[in-house]
Amino acid sequence: MGKSNSAAAAKQAKSKRKRKPGANSPSALGYDSFAWIPLEMMQSDAFLSLSRAGSQFLWAILREHVEHGGHENGRLIVTHQQAKAFGISGSGIRPAIEELEFLGFISFIQGGRYNGSNQPNRYRIAWLWSKDRDGASVAPREVWKMRTAAEIDTWKLRRTQTRKAKRTWRNQPVSQAGPSVSQ
């Protein structure tokens, strides 16, 4: 009887102990910040169809988001050098951005030198809350839920055909002979 009473008393005392609030929170475990990725998204056709460059660029954006404490979504900047550090070739960056935007994982504001200033692209992780330029909240978009496998395959086929056509056009020999002159 003594053993069962002491075991029951120990169990009761253990259940009465209060847990520290947030004992399993990321900050209590030594993490400063994290990026939330829903399981439903990871199991979606859109996520499973990501190319290698697309997934690497997504991780680069997520890392940038985490490095800013999760407070800069919509104003995230990933430079070419950062993308290359994630293993994406220079010529693979633009297709990766286009893929992520089509699949609904990101949106971006075009930067560049076209308007007389050298501004980088600014990225937004679409499934997370963000703020616009004026500070107003922007609700998450879940376009990735609407993308079907057939739609994704069609888009990839069109993209491949377009890229092949551009390569063919660029590789055509340029005529070295000038305009013909009649004598």
C-alpha cells in the first residue's frame, strides 16, 4: 500500500506543477524567429511541382523573412548574390521568380533600372499577412490552393516552349552581307 500511495502522491504533485508560459515556444527553445508553412501547402500540387531553382529561391525569401523577425513581409529583398548563394544560377533566377509568382507563393514589386534609379525587387510571401507601402494590412492570398496539376503542367509546357523559341531566335546567324547593291 505504501508504494501505490507514494506513486499516486507523486503523480498528483507532478500534475499540480505549473508549466512556465511558452516553455515550448520558439524563443524559449533558442530560436529568434520562424516562418510558418502550412502542411496543406506542403502537400499541394503547387508545392510538389516546384523546380529546384523555385524551391531554393523560396527558401531564400523565407530566410530573409526570418532574418527580419517576420516584420518585413512585402518589403523583403533577395539580391542576385543571395540567390546565387542558395545555389541558383544567374540565368535561373528570373524563371524561379516567375514560377513562384504563378504558383501563388510570392508576389513582387518590380525593381530595376528602368525608371532612372537602381531599385531591387521587393518580395511578399503570399500566404502570410503583410503590410503595404502605407502600412495598411494586406490579407494572405492562397492562390496555391487553386492551382491544379493539369494547369501547372500546361504552364510549364508553355514556358518551356517560349524559352526554346527565344533560344532559337537568339542563335540564328546574322547575315554578314550588307544590302545588295545593283550595278
